[in-house]
Amino acid sequence: MTYIITRLCRDCLDTGCVAVCPVDCIYKYVGDDNEQFPNQLYIHPDECIDCGACEPECPWQAIFEEVAVPDVFEEDTPLNYAMVDPIDDFEVALHEKPENPSPEEIQANKEKWGWDG
């Protein structure tokens, strides 16, 4: 198992998760195929040690244990796994901490992606 970063991270890219990851397995896409790999962070499934440190650090509540990914985000699991093959188009994300979103911004982001969780 691994942890999955869902589309709740898209265009948000808070890197609090990066700061606490003990194995540097959280990547950002730096390639040209933004349709295949949208602007979000990705967890390398073979490098993740399932420690769970990243999940509570995400202010957008975008990270889930693989078995707990909500159905509305089911496509995000294979997307995280797909990053393994073109790994040269990814780099370990740097920790750049923006201001935390407000509860209203978090809720609006969830609604944007069709999740009421």
C-alpha cells in the first residue's frame, strides 16, 4: 500500500507534506504533458513507506491511504502509479510553504471536485 495524493491538490501544491516525508517520495511533475500529469504533487508508490506523516500535514486534505481514497477520486490512484514510468519527468518537490487555506477555501475546493467529505 501507499498514500495517494488526490486532485484536491491540483493547483494548490502546499508542500507541508514534503517537509515531513522521511524518504523524499513526494514529487512534482516537470515534464510537458500536463494533460496526463496535472499540476499537483504525486507520491511515488514504490518509495512510500506508508508512514502516514504526510496525510495530516496537507491543509487541503488531499492525501489518503490508498485503501481509503474516496470513490470520487478513484482515478487518482492509477495517476499516482503512472508517474513511475516517466520518472525522469518528475523531481522531488521542494518545501515551499504558502499560507494555509481557510476552512471556506478547503470546502470550496472539495465541492469543486465533487466531494462532500
